[in-house]
Amino acid sequence: MIYTSNDILPINNSNQRSIFLAGSMDHKQEGSWRAKVIAEFGAHDIFDPTHVHHNNLNDEQMKRHVQWELDALQLADMILLNFLPNALSPISLVELGLYVNSEKLIVICPHEFYKSNYVNILCNKYNTPIFNNITEAKTLLKNSI
């Protein structure tokens, strides 16, 4: 099942593995990376933080959205964190810092990402799997989930 910040998070069911789709937002792009992952891994619970009206949320709505994200990150069995080449992704960098030392993070960070050197150093220090493209990362995710 797909969960967004408009949904109540499920109680962790040991029979159903879950994936949080962290990373650069691409809802304005055709062929969203999140939509492709959802299509491929739809048999699992997927937490999708995409909120197309993110920039228009009032303070209370934003608080509820951020709390949902933090709870979903904690609940997820695996976190797929994708940095897009031309995005700044400040929230994704925070998520990297929060979960780089967990054993549930898989990172995609192309060399073109403006902080790729930092992301690579951090992932290497904590033995967090990091890939240049999503195809390689999805292969590891399939084996991990």
C-alpha cells in the first residue's frame, strides 16, 4: 500500500516490509523516480512524502507533514534516498544525517549533485551503500527487502 502524509501510518506489521522514498522532489518532472519505484515495489508498504502543495502548507499543516515524515522514516524497514543532480535537497541532506549510521539506508548520489563529495565521504565512513544511479540501488533494495 502507498502511504502519503495525508494517511495514518500503519502499525508495523512484521509480515509486510516497508520502504520510505526519501530524496529530491521531482513532482514537476515527467517520469518521477518515486512513481517508478512505486510501480516496481508496490507489493510492499511504501511511504511517499511527496506533497505537491508543500510550499503552500500553513504552519500547522507543515508541522503535521514533517511529523509524519519523521515517524514514517523511523517506521520504515528500508529508506531509499535519491539525490537528483540539479536539486539542492536540504531536507534530504538532513535525512542522510539522521539515518546514515542505520542499517536501513540506501543512497543514490550522482557525481553531478553539488554535495556529492560530502555525501560519499559520509556514506563511506558509516558503510552505507551508495550508488551513482537508481538501477543499482534498486537491485540492492530488492535483495534487502
